[in-house]
Amino acid sequence: QLRLANPDIKWQENRQSNFGLDLGILEDRVTMTADYYRSTSTGLLVTAPLPWSLGLGEDVSRNPVVNAGSMRNSGFEFGLTHRAAGASTTGFRLSTTATLTTTKNEVLSLGNGGQPLFDETGAARTAVGGALGTFYLVRTNGIFQTPAEVAAHTTTVNGAVRIIQPGAQPGDLRFVDSNADGLINDDDRVEVGNGTPKYSGGLFFDGGYNAFDFQLNMRGAGGHKIFNVARYWTDRTDDPSNYRKGFAPWTPQNRSTTTPRAFAAGNANTRFLSDRWIEDGDYWRIQNIVVGYLLPTSLTARLGASSETRSRVFVNIQNLHTFTGFSNWDPETLGYGNPLGRGIDDGRIYPNVRTFSFGLELKL
């Protein structure tokens, strides 16, 4: 059984094009779907920066908000489902669904001549031709372990060899001189990823055995970055603050390759707009587990229930565990309210909590 979906094109504020393929076999007990989507959104609200010639300085609150933005999302959606035969409550039964979605985001226009926009932190830049809220930072390339490594970190400017970080010491971060001018400053910032997952998906099970039933939902996402502002505050060491568990800066006895040395004055290691604070946002979450048991009518009858009453007890666990390499509370961060800063974790985002609940269902 093969079903081919016609493309669906809508010319509204969001223009969408979809092309789908549905395949069902074994009396539709096994179904597979594959769709390609392309959605263009126009008239998006953006804050248009005004030229400095107007004398407003850095007061961005006076910048007008205009309907000048447009962007496109495109990708594929895949689904595979196996449904258990019949609705019997005896014997083993299992239904399974797997989904996968890919996303590519591209900014098409911003108004004001296409001048890039930054979020409040300055870490994420939105520019025409790139993805929304792309992190724009100075790259790091390890930690200097010896004075010889500092001396060897050079570039050639006007025919002369120049040490890029002449004031660095062993234990300091090695920064990448992206424009090869022999200096490390904001001119060396480059794109280092964004907070929009390139792919996401889920795996869902619904089954049971005799009087027992269970549901298991898992989902995850990957291919995106998180700018960990919270770690910036706990790892910077140039002012009094709390430090994270296991914080171990570089020392001559502990030649760390991940955490630079700690010192207070003139600390280039605490440069905010660097990829030191960028982490992979990939995660896989056990989102929900439910296990239930259908009580026998002989038991419920003793409790005064009629023979038609069906009772079920269950336990439900939400957000049991998240598999991730992200070091802060929760990798599923959407930012702090500004869409231009998606993927920025400033520590104010309340994480998904683990919840245990128990219940009793009565079906009359």
C-alpha cells in the first residue's frame, strides 16, 4: 500500500512547501513516513540599529522595531511506527514509534542594509546568509604548557615574524589569530556554531504483558552548541565567586589541557567572547516512564466496587535521566527570551525537574 502526498504550498506570512511519502504494510501495522519541508517566514520583528551619526551612542533602547526580517527553515522528517495487533490485555504486546527531524535555518533579510544584529550578551550574531543567533567568538587552541610554545605561536606580518601573545605564560589559553594580524582582539571573532539543533528525534514504546502495561518516551537533539555563561562566572577566577565542583586550574604540578591557570590581574584567560565557554548541546533524555497494573475484579469487588469497575494503579517517572556532556543543569535551553540568543545559558533557566508520581485509575 503506497500513498504519495501532493505538495502543499501556502502563500501567507509563512510560505510552506511540503513533499511527503507514506508507506504502510502488514495492514498498516508498520508505517513509514518521509517528508521534506521548506518554510519561509517574512515580516519578522527585528530591532534595526541606527547609525552613530544620529548621536544616540550605545543606547540600543531607542532603536526602532520593524517588520524587516525573513528566514527559511528546511529539512526532512522521518517516522517509523509498528503497532501491536489487536487490543488484547493478555500476552505480550508492544507498539513502537521512532522519529527523526533535520533542520537547516537561514536568515534571508534583516533590513537596514543587512547589518548584522547581536543579542544582549554580544556572543550571538545574526547575519544574512547564516543561521539565527550564530555564536561569533574568538577561537581557542589549547593551553600553553611551556615558554617555548608561547614563542612558537607566531604569524608573519609585513614580512616580519611576530609572536601573537608575547605576554602569555605557561598555563594561559592559546588564542587563534584568525585574521593573521599578530594581535588577539575582537577582529579575530569567527562563527563557531549556533543553538539550533541540526537534528532531533524520539523513540516511544507502548506495551504490556497480561495485566501490566508500560510506556517509555525518549527524545533528544544534537548538532548544536550552548554558550555557557554560568560557567564563565564560576571559572573566571578574576573576582570573588563560587567555583564549580572539580574546578582544577592549570599549575606546574597539574598541567591541565582544559582549564587555564588562575590569576586576577590582566586575565586574558577570562575573555568572555571566546569559545572557551562553548559546549556541545547534544543530549538524549528519558522523558517519561509509566508502569501500570490492572487490578483483578476479585480484589476490587472486595472493596465494594461493582464487577464493571476496572481499576489500575501506576507509577510515573518524568525526566528520569539525561545523557549529555553539557556541564550545566540542562542542555535543553532555548535562551533567555531573546530568539537571537538561543542556546545561551545564563544560569536563569529553570531546568526540567525529575518527578515521581503514583496514581489510581477507576474506570466505571
